[in-house]
Amino acid sequence: MQKIFVDTNVLLNNRFSLKDYEKVYISIISIEELDNLKRDDKLGYQARETIRKIINADNVDIKLYDPIKTLFTEQVFTERKNDNLILNCAKNVYEKDNEVVFISDDYAMILKAQGLELPCEMFEFGEEKNNGYKGYLELNLLTEEVNDLFNELENNINRLNLLENQYLIIHEKGKRKIQEFRYSNGKLLQLKLPDSKFIKGMNSQQRCALDLLNNKNIPIRIIAGEYGSGKTFIATKMGLYHVFEKGTYGNILLLRNPLGSGEEIGFLPGEKETKIGDFFRCVNQYVDINLSKDKNINEYIKKDIPFYIKGMSYGSTYVYVEEAEDMDLKILKLIGSRIESDSCVVFCGDYKQSEPKYRHDNGLYQLINKLKGEPLVGIVVLDEDVRSEASKVFAKISG
């Protein structure tokens, strides 16, 4: 179990549990902040509950502020505000026990902790932690913090530990505009989006996904996401955009494992194309048959299942793998190894919705965590339901 020094904001998070750690160090400054929050509202209730849990815990060590060994005398911090006092306590504890990790859900505190060479982690819990890498980092920063971030990257300092092709979404405090970048070769690059007349992202995560799907230099693209997040829509539309608008690829290959939720309807007669056709209805709904007046669109869109692609090789093809959560890693490796140098492969799915057969051996989840940071791989996990308010109600149901 882990030894941690915890920030006040984490203590107030109702998903945080003291019991999950071997040792929890807390600054007396945080206790004071909790005490000041005791009032008749939801936050006040949470503060009182947190204090009660701290009192009853046997793995908590309250640390006093040390006026002798302070970072202020070393001119590290110039302002004696609570955040800096908490970091001062954390630094002193770490120097006595180098197994301690500073935990916060405030990115500014994490950046400061990294500047002090203090081991630190963003607070993650439950599904957030199990979901792993999302392909983007979202920050709320002051203008001077944004400037510092860019200056550091120019000097080859990557304090955020950004991986290759990871996206950075910046909400600059006091400004309405959101900035979105892709990290590549030590630099933050502006997004290159498709023509907005053809498709337009509804939020920052979708815009990052569109930038990834629009980038022919990243042939392996993973678009994961929750119910109603738009993953199938944007992956389908970008395939059509590449083939019929830009001519990037000559055709589209749709792949899906023939599994589904609900009751089966029994044996289906007919040829292979007829039997597997209905498994692609989720994609077909976004195919505009009037997209190309001088071409038969169906001639450029092929459909298959992984079982039949062994030994095949696909050139100038936008290989689109739908419901990739219903495949194990062996199947995904089979698919990915089929593409030639002028093709790409797009894995699309939601590992939370996998069928029972793949729930404990989920290839999509494993693929994300094995390939993150690879120069030829881009990943975006969409986490906002944009379908409807009613859809969000059902998406919250567990099980």
C-alpha cells in the first residue's frame, strides 16, 4: 500500500478513502481549511465528515508547519498562501521518508510539486483509475501558468510527462476560449481539423479525435468512448471524408466481430454479406448515399469480420473496426497487422460495454495501455454523452 501526503481538495472528495493507503500525511493547514468550511451546506457537511474520518483513522499523521525548515527562506515561494504552506510540509515529510507521494487534484499544485522534485500524482479513483490513459490532459490554468508551460517545453522540460500524440486541453482562467493542442516531438501543435462544412466537433474531446482521424501520419488511431459520445459518428464521417472528399484512401473496410447484446434471432439464411450486414447498421446510419454523384458509394465500402481476414493485406484502405471492445488482443493484433503503408486502422469502441466473453480479457483496453506514447499511435477516449439528456440518464445505470 502507498504512503501519501494529501492535499485538502482530495480530502474533500467523497470518493477518497483513508483506508486505501498505508500512511496518510496531512498538513495542519488542511485541517484548518476543513475547519473553516464547517457550515450548513453540502461542502460544510463533507468537511465535518472528513474531520470525523480523520479522527477515527489510525494511519493518519498530522504534520505541523516547520518555521525553521521552510522553502520561503530559500526563496522558492514568495507568497505565504495555504497551497504553498501545504507543499512546504509535504517537502519536509518527503525528505524524511522518500516513499511518500504527494496527491492532489489541482494541476497547479502538481506542477509546483514537480518543480520541487516532489513525487506526485493526480488523484484518481475507481472507474477513473481503471479507465487508464485517455489520450488527453485537461487543465485549468492562469495565464502566467500557460506561459510558463510553453516556456518550459521550449527548453525541453516536460513536467506534465506528456506522451507522444497526447492532447492537451487548456481552460485559461478568466477567458472563455479553450485551447487544444497535440504534443509531438517536444512541441504543442495546433489541431488540424477537417472542413467544418463536412463535420464539426461538438466539444474539445471530439475536436481532438477529429484532428487524430485527419492525420495521415498517424496510421493507428483509437477512438474509445461512452454511450452517445459520438465515436461511431465521427469515425464513419472521417472515413467518408478521406475517401470521397480528400482522396487519402481508395476505399473503406468495415470490420466487426459478429456479437451483440439482447436475444438472438436464430440462424440467418443467405450469403456471408447478408448474414453480417445488419451488424453494421450503426455505421450505415451515418453514410450519406448522395455523398458522391458520380460513384456508387457501396463499391467503395466493404464489410467483413476478423475471421475472414487472415492472410489478407489492405492497401490504400481506411480500416474501421467497430465495437472493438468485443475482441481480445489477439484479434486486434490480427487486424492491425493487415494494413499496408498507405492505409490506416481505426479502432472504435467502449470497453465498459464489452460482451461477457471479453469483459475480463478486453483487447481494446489492453491495446490502449500497451500502445500509448507510440509515435504511430493516437488515442482519444471520449467521455461526454452528446446524444441527448435522456441518453445520459441510462448511461449512468451500472451493470
